[in-house]
Amino acid sequence: MAEEAGFSTLSTVGRPAYPGVDDTVALAAAAGATTTIGLLSGLLLGTVWPPVLLAKVAAGIDGVSDGRLTLGLGIGNRADDFIVEDRPMAGLGKRIDDDLETYRKVWDGEPVGGGAQAAVPAGTRRVPMIFGGPAPASFRRMARWGEGYVGASFPPPMIETDFNAARKAWYEEGNEGEPRLVALAHFSLGDTKAGRTNIHDYYSVAGPQIAGMITDNVCTSPEKVRAAITNFRSDRGRRADVQHRHGRYRRDREAGRAGPLIVSAQHRARATGSRFRP
């Protein structure tokens, strides 16, 4: 439905310690159900995964989708998400930096596990990555390793500061062009009451103020969807560059193959139905 509606990308949002389908499973399923729409993990917690395993899984999804995956990464801030015994909630910044080195080695076909075999087929590409997080190290990491930044699920004026910081880090790293900038917006177009309740519950761990603000900004009708798009395209929204100017996506839009917004599918057992909903 999202592909037919002209969205450029289908995104997941999730964490291990929450009822729902894992990002990698959802994206693999989406890859098999679609042919052109981009796929984004927004954001997957890289630090809870063994790095070789995640690099292999990401390369597999990218391969079966014919190069449509962008790996969106965060480091996490909730202790219950760290369910792998030897990957606790400590030293996350250094861990993700080490993991990124490992991802690249895996995708470049270097042997893994002390043997002679690579984890991925020859010709596997380096999966493009984007990053989230408000810390200065997050912006530097994005500029060094990635192609863009994912803002939080807040109104445009609140994420403008983070987008500007992402641009600054991008230029300071000596990168050309513009970083890809992504803003998250939640939509509940079926059972809107259940949708809003689920969104609030998902973000309740962040505190009642943030959960309430995000819930208040959920789009619950086509009219509110259009209003949200208009808001993101306003002067302030343009400065936030929600319509990112990454070259590949710009060419897709000019050719009529992609839309400017990303649709997020929140997978949860108690959500309104099990289908992807644009």
C-alpha cells in the first residue's frame, strides 16, 4: 500500500524489550512484498547485536531487496533491551564505533570467525547507514560512517537544532553535498484510539511529557496527514530539510519514482491489524 501510494521508503521502529516483530524480520518481509520502495530500520539498536551477525543479516536483506536497504542505527538507552549476556549497557559509544569497523570488514568480504570464509557473497555492497541520537558523538559518527541523520518524533522546530548539528558535522568531516535528513511522523489511520494508545505506551518509558507530546502529534486522518506534510514543507521545515537532498533520492523524485516522506510501520501484537499501513 505504501509503495502504491508513492512513498519513497518504508521504515520500522522497534526495540527487543517490547512486543512486536523484529526490525530485520519486518524488513525482510517487506522486501519480498515490494519491488521499488526503499527500506529503512529507523532505528535499529546496533549495540544489542553481535556485529558480524547483524552485518550478515543486513547484507542479506539488502541483497534480496536488490539494494533497497538503508541501515538506520542507534545505540540505545534502555537497560532491558540489552538481552545478550556479553553485550551489556556499558561503553556503548566505543562499542558501536568498533562494530562499524566490523560491519565494513564483513561487507568487504573479509573472513570471519578465525577461518578462511567470508560471511557474505562476493560483490556484496557496503549497506548505506544513517544514525540517530542527540549527542555530539552521534553527529560525528554519522558524518564519518553514514549518509545521514534521523531526528526524533518531535515537531519540526524541535528537531531543527539536531538537523543543523548534523549538517555542521557533515561539513567538518569534509563530506561533499548534503547529508540525508529524516524526520519521523506517526500515522494512525485505522482504529485511531488504539493507535494513539499504542504510540503513547511505546514512548512511555521516556516519561509522560515526551510520550504525551509525541502522541499529540500523531496524524489520525488524511487531513492531518496533509497538514503535517504542509508543516514539514514550511519555511522552518525546509530549513530542517525534511525533504533531504541526497542525490539518489532527488533523482528518483525528479523521475517521479519516489515521494518526499517516509512511512513508518510500527509492529506490535496489539496494534490495529498486522498489515503494513501507510
